[in-house]
Amino acid sequence: MTDRFIEVSLVKRGIHCTAKLLDDRAPLTCAAVWDALPLSGDVYHAKYARNEIYALFPPFAETEPPLENPTVTPIPGDLCYFAFAGTELGTKSYGYDREVRPGTTVVDLALFYERNNLLLNGDVGWVPGIVWGQVVAGLEEMAQGCNDLWRSGALGESLSFRRV
């Protein structure tokens, strides 16, 4: 199989990076994401995992991928996939009042842009993610945009994933 690449963008800021899909390590997750592209949604900056931005989507895979290529310590440039039941994230403290409700499932596509991340949630414990992509170009500029997002806010910004 030839390598596949996607562009990850902070749309309003006009910043993007290129990531390689890790088809050899997470083939089912890569196939699910690739088939669903393009995807775009409101961007959030993590509260607990530290250096992470992400967008939430309705489930798009026929069946949720198994936990392949898992991590609880993502490194800079990792793209991670999470699936959450609405009861896991459906509290006002997370700020997802509109997107997440009990009885729903939500997919979280995340980009980690700096070191020292730990996927530990005080409510549920360890939250392993599926590493399905790795940024190969543009991470430094994206990290600057992510830091700006952290400091000045995410309102009106979108995180977009598309095929290259």
C-alpha cells in the first residue's frame, strides 16, 4: 500500500500541517477516518491532556475500531482517535452541552502538538487513544497556532481534516 497523507488545519487562523496515516499500525482506524474525510468541526483545547486540540464528530465508522496502536502518553505530532459514550462526557463541566448527551456516542479526533501529555481523566481514569497518524510537516507552525488558541480562545475556530 502506498503512503496516505492528510492535511490538518486550523481554518480561521490559516494554519495547517501534513500527517501520514499509520496504516501499518492502525489499519481499521485509518480506513474509517480516510473513508469519512473531509471532516471539520469546532475546535477545543484540552483541559486535562495538556497539549491537545480536538474536534468532536458523530460516529462515522460502520463499527467502532478496536483499540489498535494505543497510547496514554501521546507525543508531539500524534493524531489520536477516541470514541466516548455521552455519559462519559455529558456533564456541563466539560462544556459539551450541545454536542454530547447521554445515549449518544461521539468521536474525538485529536492532534497533540507538544510533549508531556498524559491521558488521565479524573472522572474515569486512563483514557487510551488510538494513534492513527503522525505529523510529518508543519508541526512547529501548528503548535504556535495551538498555543494561540489556548491563550486567546477557540471561539469561531474550526479543526479540519482532509485528504492530500
